[in-house]
Amino acid sequence: MKRLFIILICLGGFHTGVQAQEFQFGLKGGVNKTYGGQITGIASTPVYTDDTFNAEGEIGFHGGAWVQLNFGRFFLRPEVVYSKLESRFDFPDSPAIYNVDELSVPFLAGFNIWGPLDVYAGPAYKKIMDARLEGAEPTDDPPLIVVQNFPISAQVGAKVEFGSFGIDVRYDRTLATEETQGVDIVNSTYGINRANFDDARLNQIIVSLTIKLFDSENAGKKRRRGGSCYF
């Protein structure tokens, strides 16, 4: 993780011959709203039906770092972001929370439309660190949920920047395919019943506040001795 962040920073040390703001880096953080998730009960008794429950997206959070390389009005923007995602299944007896921790590495290409307004799009690599259905499974340590069978999503969004601060809004859509997996659901009336987690994939709307920590346009001639990384 530390090595990856250093590599992202050092990418900006290569001169492109393009004037003004050729290299920036900073931090970001904010909230994300999730969409997706579906569970269907398996009819194991005459009174336990095969009802389908769709998850209600909760508000999660995220934080990370970004680097931006500018080429005139075009730019490239790799990021490293940790996200905590939550969705809620409202089962009849008690709700369950679908918790997902992920590390994503977006690589975005964008264009400055006008003034402070930029648009961008690109792929994001997704590493699922933990994913569990908590509150309805029969153990205190629920088994891991397989969230995705393909670790890439697509992102598209827009951002505005005023000085060192900015607001970033984007949509993140998984490119994984639907995959069914079995789970045990506690039902206080009928005991433990089997269900199918029909679709564990999650899409997101992500809203971030960004802060610029470094901008090569304003750095003058300050640079690290013997290297190409600016500080």
C-alpha cells in the first residue's frame, strides 16, 4: 500500500513539456450510497415461503489519496481509496446489515469543460477486504460473502475545484456478473432457514471532498535532491 502510494506520487515527476499545473496530489474523503443486493428464501417448510428481499442502501464512507497529471485541458487521475459500504435487508423478524470493506484503485481520464468544472471516466480495480451479512446468520462470525467474480468497475463523474478544495461526485458500477450463493438466515419462528444470496454486487454514488496538498505550478524550483519527486 505504501509502495503504491509512493509510485503514484513519483509519476508526477516526469516533465511533459505542458505548461501550468502539470502535477498535483492530495487527499479525499466523503460518503457513498450503495445500490444492489438481493436474497431469496428457499421454501424448506410449508410455512416458509420463497420471498425475495432487496437491500436498502445505507450511507457508508470512504477516504484515500489521488494524483493528477495535466496535459492542457486533459488529465489522468489515479487514486487509492478505502471504502466502507453498508446495505440493509429488512427480514420479517429482524433486519440484517450487509457490510463490505473494499480497497479500490481508480484510473481516470478527464477533460476540463470550463473554469473549475471537470468531467472524467475510467475503470477501477476493486479488492474486497471483507464482506459479511450481520444480524441474521446463525453464528457470531458470519462467513464471507463473495461480492464479485470480476474485480473491475466503471466510474464516471464530475468535479469542481476552488483553490485547494473541491467537490467530486461520481457513479461507480460493478462489471462483475450476477452469482448465486447459499446463506443461512435465522428466523425466530421457524429456526434456521436456507436462502440464496442471488446478487451480492453493489453499485455506488460517491460524493467526496478533496484537498490539494501539492501543485507543481506553485512549487517553484523546490524538489527533492537527486530525484524527480516534488515535495
